[in-house]
Amino acid sequence: MNHYTRKTREWLDDRFRQTDRRGVYFAHQPIYGFRMGHSEKSLLHRYAITYQIMKLLSHLRFDNLVDVGGAEGYKGALVRHLFDAEVKSCDLSQEACKRADEIYSIDTQAIDVQDLPFESDSFDIVLCSEVLEHVPEFETAAEQLVRICRKAAVITLPHESIGHVEKHSAQPHAHLRAFNMNSLDYLESRGFKIIRRRMNNQFLKPLGVLAEAMPRSHKRLIPLWNLYNSSLPFLRALFGERTMGFLVYLDALFSSVMSYSTMMFVILKDKSAYSTRPLKQIRSSHIIDFAVPFHYIRDQS
């Protein structure tokens, strides 16, 4: 493990120890449910990615899956819940693995995606969502994911400009590279079929903020955010889970023909594992309704 990866692990370990004053764990994903707080914001962004992943998985025949970069185990646990599959959640952060074990009783292992400790073809499906943009050796990591999958590797990546990446490259756990829809073409040249999807339509983002209706602070446009925060009771009465679910559904439609900020690549190692028709119906409500009680971290040692 190189110096950068070690420093990233330290940063992630600190992040996955975060709690409020009562000891409620502050989650990366909306594990406590819609508007329950104690997690990072941008619910539409997160729900849309998860929805698209689950929709895609509904076209694949599989018995087990490993989520590489699985944070506190949210997506892995949802896969287990929806598809009755055997699931393993892995992350660079040992603290993230602890949270996944505590919250979801899921099998976990701390790993480096650039050097995965698994034999080739170990898992039917390998999921790696919003991870490779943080990795110095992107190609090495992608090849590792394909190596350990038996049927398919499902990868999501942000679609950002080079300027945006360079502007934020000095931050901890930064995005190190800009990606586009052709970034994995080199795998296709090796004989793998790649399915591509677009997610997170930028025009729906403001509607997502309104439907989320959670307090926000911002360094700029303070009067606008103050107006938003004062309007939260009205927004909560006007919008609800159904609105968010509809926006998640719309995102899947709009992103295919309009602006998008996230991409999904499915590298099919076994083309027969993919069905053109879904094997299970996945609705946005399946994602929004999936929640756990508040998780308390009492021992920080």
C-alpha cells in the first residue's frame, strides 16, 4: 500500500467514526431513511444511483456479490434484501467495515481495490460504486474488479470536467481523474461487452433539494438558503416520499437523453448472465423505504 492510499485510509477511518453528540453514527448513505437526517445530503443523487444499480442487477442472474468500496454496507445490504443473494462488503477503511458489520451484520473485509486479495472468478457480481475516481492506479483497479468477477462487474463513476477535478484535487479523498463514457473502452477491445447508463440529471437537482427539505447552509447566496430553510415546513407538507420516488424515476429517463453527472458501466464477463428482460421488478420505493434504526457508536477505541 503506497503513501497516498495509507493517508486516504486514515482520512476514511476518521470519517466513518463520525457521530453527533448523542453518539448517532453520521452515515455516508441515507441508511436511516427519507428525511431522517444523520447522513450526507443530496438524497436524489444517492437514491438515483442506487435505483439504477438495482434496476441493472435485476437483469443479471447471480447468487453472490461483493461490494468493493461499500462504506457502511448500505448497497450490499439492499442487494441481499432485494435479491436474496450472498453478499460481502469491502472497503479501504477498517472503520467502514466495522459499521457494515454492526449495522447490517454483513460479511466485511478491509481491502485495497488496487490489489484485491481474492482469487479470479471469486464472485458472480462485483459492484464498485463511486470509488475508482479516488484511486491513483485506476486501470489496475478496474482490471482487478474484472479479474475477480465471474459474470459481471458493475462500476459507477462521476462525469466531471477536468477543470473541476483539478480544482478539488488537493482535498482529502479527492477525485484524481476525469471520466467520460469512453473511459472503459479499452476493456471492450479485450472482448468484454459493456453496457452503459447515464444518471443524475442536473436539471432535476433543484427539485431534489426541494423534495429533500432538509436544513442547509452555504457560503454563497446566504439569503436564498435562509429563505429555503424558513420554507422547510411548507416544502415538507407539499412534497414527500412519493415526490422523491417520482424524481428518481424521472432521473432514469431524463439522464438518458439530457445532462448527466454520473455514469454506470457493466462489464459482462459472461454474456449469458444478462437477461434483456428484468428478472425482478424494482421500484424506486424499494430504495426509499429501505432503512434501519439510528445506529449508536459508543466505543470509539
